[in-house]
Amino acid sequence: MKLTLRVWRQKNADAEGAMSTYEVDDISPDMSFLEMLDVLNEQLILSGEEPVAFDHDCREGICGACSLVINGDAHGPERTTTCQLHMRSFQDGDTIDIEPWRASAFPVIKDLVVDRSAFDRIIQAGGYITAPTGSAPEAHATPVPKADADFAFEHAECIGCGACVAACPNGAAMLFTSAKVNHLNVLPQGAPERETRVLDMVAQMDAEGFGGCTLTGECATACPKGIPLMSITSMNKEWLRATRKAGKR
């Protein structure tokens, strides 16, 4: 396959960025999208040019590090992570636009790499439990109803890639935050602090500068792990309950 790539290049967060055009040839349909970028970078290095910086780690769709907007879609045309997207999803002669996540809370570090530490701070705001409890208890010491376990696991699948933010027209992080809140709050170990957790995590999300949620659903459509839109509804109920309870104290 021969492809034309229009790639966002930006030296740092303060520099002006622009799209640069490159040609790559002899691309196998069985290559992953990141392997195709590896080919581009080898080509750039051999010609004495600066390689394109892009984020990646496991390349197995697990870690959530890869984060590209491809032809306007977070992670590209398939509902998967960028590293699991293969070049068979494109046609010979295609022009492909490659950009970083676009959100004020995700500033560009260089080229296609963005700073997603805002997600880390949201998680840190909620934590799990603040009371010292000693070593981990035996796995079956606290029974968990099957429905609760399934609900928690469904939301624990979130890998924090940020596709929900990149896809949202408002740059909202509600799907990510709700996945973490619901994952922790539904389990008995997390129940004692469920009110403070949802209030603190939502407050931190707002402080990071993410946009407001209008439930357009683009976040759930782009999520490679299939976190459902109803996750946001569940968190909103938790937040309202916690707000009312806090107001009565």
C-alpha cells in the first residue's frame, strides 16, 4: 500500500503546530497503525529528519497509552485502540490525517503526545479507601453479589486512554470519571466512602478544565472498551445522593 500521511507536528506545548505531509510506500495491510508509524519514523531518521513523537507502550490494547485522532475519529475507523487498528482498514492511495487528542485538559507535549496526567489526579482525588486496613484480606472474606461484581468489572475495563474526551464535542471527561467512580463505589470495600469519593472526583474533574457533559453519546461510541453511556447516569445519581447527604450534615 502507498499512503499519504498528514501528521500534526508541534515542538512543544508553547509552539505553534501544523500538519506536515509525508509519503509512505510498501505498507502491508497486516501492519498495525503504530507499525506503519514506525516505518515512517525509520524513513525520517534515514533522511536526517526529526521522527514523529507518538505515545505507546504495550501495543496490545491494554495500557491505554496510544492516543491518536485518525481522520477525525478517536483511535480511527474501528472501535479499538490505535495499536490494535490494522492497515487493512484503509485503502491503497488513501490520505490519512493523524492528530493528537484535542482537549484543553490534555496539552500537547510534542507532536502526537499529550499530557493526560489530569486523569491521574482525578483517580487520586477518589482513591479507594483512606483508612489503614492492614494487609489484603482473603479474597472470599467479603461476599460480593454477582450483579455488583459484573457491574464493577464492566467499568474497571476502562483503560484511561482518553478517547472519550477526544470524541466529545465539549471535551468532557464524564465517561472516564463515571467508570472509575462506579467501579469503586459498587463494591462493599468502597461503600464507606462512596459519597466523598464521587464528590471529590467530580470536583477534581471540573478543576482540571474538562468541558461539561451534554450526553451526546460520542464518548461511548469512541470508547474501545465499550463503557456504556448509562455509566454517566449512574454516577450522576451517586453525585446527587452524596450532595443531598452532605447538605444535611
